[in-house]
Amino acid sequence: MRVIEIGDIKIGGNNQIVLFGGPCVIESEEHLLTVDKKIKEVTTQLNISYILKTSFDKANRFGLRSSPNRKNCEHKKGTIFSPLEY
């Protein structure tokens, strides 16, 4: 099986499972950081690698509690967040 490396994380082969996760849509910077920090705490306790995966905007993903103003998150096309450290 092919192995893919993302930073210091190896995916595939006989390597440990990696969780790709996070909120479906970024509601706000605070929301993103809160969810990310909690997932990171859990994956650290479980000793598994974690890669944050989320989207800035999904036109078909407005929930009843979602803010229609989430586009106020200061988005720039192609923005990539730096690795978060806690």
C-alpha cells in the first residue's frame, strides 16, 4: 500500500490511523478554534494523529442555527491556515 506524508504524519501502509475532522463549515474563527482544540485534546489522549479539515463556505449547508453572516470571517481566496499549536 502506498504511504503519503503530510508534514510529519504518515498515512497508509502499516502506519497508525489518522483522523481528518473538524466542522463542516467555519461559522466563525472562535467556533473553528474551539472545535479544533477539543478534537486535538481527544486525539492526543488517544495517541492518534489529527488533521483539521473544514470548509469556509458550502452553499447547501445552512443549518437552523447557522449564521448567514459567517462570510464575515475575513476570507481570502486560497487561504491556508498555519498549523495550530496548543
